[in-house]
Amino acid sequence: MEMPRHVVSVEQFDRATLFLLFERAEALRHCTAEALASRLRHKVMATLFYEPSTRTRLSFEAAMVRLGGQVISAEYAAATSSAAKGESIEDTARIISGYADVLVIRHPQAGAAARAASVATIPVINAGDGANEHPTQALLDLYTIWREHGRLDHLRIAFVGDLRYGRTVHSLARLLRHCQDIEVFLCAPSVARLDTELIAELITAGLNVQECDDLLALAPTLDVVYQTRVQRERYQTQAEYEQARSRFILDETFLDAFNPRGIILHPLPRNEEIAPSVDRDPRAAYFRQAHNGLFLRMALLEWVFNLLHADLTTSDGSAWTIR
Ligand code: CP
């Protein structure tokens, strides 16, 4: 039996595949609804979310529906699936393999998606496993950088906020190893710093990584500011959470200092770390970023079903095939 194509970690993607996905997402964006609507006909996607979500679950479900597939969902899975009766993630994945063609799973435990993938006979997509990884978010983050800046190389990027528990940071930082001439600045309170092993991995891969206390001083030279929410739900005590609460707030003062050609990204949801007044600034790219997730996830669904090279007809009527 052919092995299913899982999306469990960003580690599985090389630079060539990143470009394939980004170019395919771009092509899918320009297709008519009719051209999309039969691509995954008769395919069923199961979404199994043990943690809350707006963007990831709904953009995956929208992507599947727009591609002509169907969705079955357990959105409060911790309470409403048989996990509440003690069923293991492995048994759940085995059962869903008999009902659906792809399983998208979010779980509070690191490694949960990999455990599901180890027994599933259908592709498993990791929609976030604890504080470990969020690979599809990182792919859409990098896709957004590529769209906004027109390149993946020669970038100065600040990661800001909760770098300890921010799984999107862990995944995106790892993806940056495929890019050239990258300077990374880490701006986090001491209780929320990036894991030292991951920093060592990045440095070994050739990234220039520096801790940073003064985001405002860096602002004029940054191409990307990747702001994050402090993950209140992962801190053991209120006191620790209070220490982690960002003192790196993006507001009008930051905008005044920020590179006119820079962009602000955030995986969302946000709390206090970006002032609402920032939304009006064209450099605030986080809502465009969330929208990009729809197209990137369409491309990923095609990738797991090995359809990424199938012909597409774009809205101008021209045939489009991945080079
Ligand atoms: N970025 C992200 O994962 O958002 P949701 O938690 O809303 O899915």
C-alpha cells in the first residue's frame, strides 16, 4: 500500500517544494470558482480540533469545500469526541482513516499529529500540536513574505512576543533555514525566550541570530516584524504569564520608526500586542496573511493528494501547470 503524504512538520519541506506550493497557491487564487469546484470532488476531509481555532479550521474547511470536497468535523473534540471517554489519538486516527480521505488535527500535546500519522492510512495534517509546531501556518507565513516582498532571501526579520510557546515561530524559524542571508532578531521577555537548542539549530544552518531588547532601534531596518500573542493557556501560573506579557507592543510610535517597506505579520488571534490603530497602516499585513491561508491550504490539499502537477485553468482562460 502506498504511504499517505502527511504534513506533520516543516522539516519535510525543501526549498523547491516551498516554491511549488507558493506558485500553486498563487495559481489557485486566480482560478474561477467553477475551475476549482471539481478538483477534490468525492474527497472527504475530517477536522479534529482539541483546541480552539478560527483561521486554521475554517480556512482548511473552506479550501476543501471550494475544491469540491466535503468536510466532517469535531470542533470541540476534547469534549465531544470519544477522547472524553479515554480513546487514544492513535485509535481515533485509525477509525477516521475508514471514514475520510484526509485528517486535519489540532491537539494540545506536542507530537500528537505524528502519533496519529504513525497509524493512519490517510494523510494527516498537523494544525498545531501544543507548543511544538504549526507547519501549515508557517507555510502561509512564508508565502506571505514571498508575496509581499517578492523574495525569500536577504531579509531582516524580528520575532516578537512569546517565542517560548509560540509554535508558529518554531515552525517559521525552521523554514527560514531554506532562505539565504537571513538575519533574525529575537525580542521576548526573559520568561518567553526561544529555546536555546532551536537557536543553535538556526545558527548552524547559517542564519544570523541575535537577541534584541530594543525593537524601536531596529525598526527602521526590519523587513518583517513577526508579532505573536502570549500563549496564556500554556503558562503554569498567572505570575509567569504576567512576566511574559509583551512589553513589545506595536503601536503608532513603532509605526513612525518602522521601515516604510517593512511588513507586520501576526498568526492571529491578537490581544494587546498590536494596537487596533495599526490596522489602517498598509504595512499591517496580518489580515492579508490570514486570507493567504485559504490558497496555501488549497495547494497543500492538492499536495497531499498528489495533484499539485495537475493542469489548472485560471480565470483568464489560460491553462496553468506547475513548472
Ligand atoms: N493562526 C492560527 O492558528 O489561528 P487559529 O488558532 O484561529 O486557527
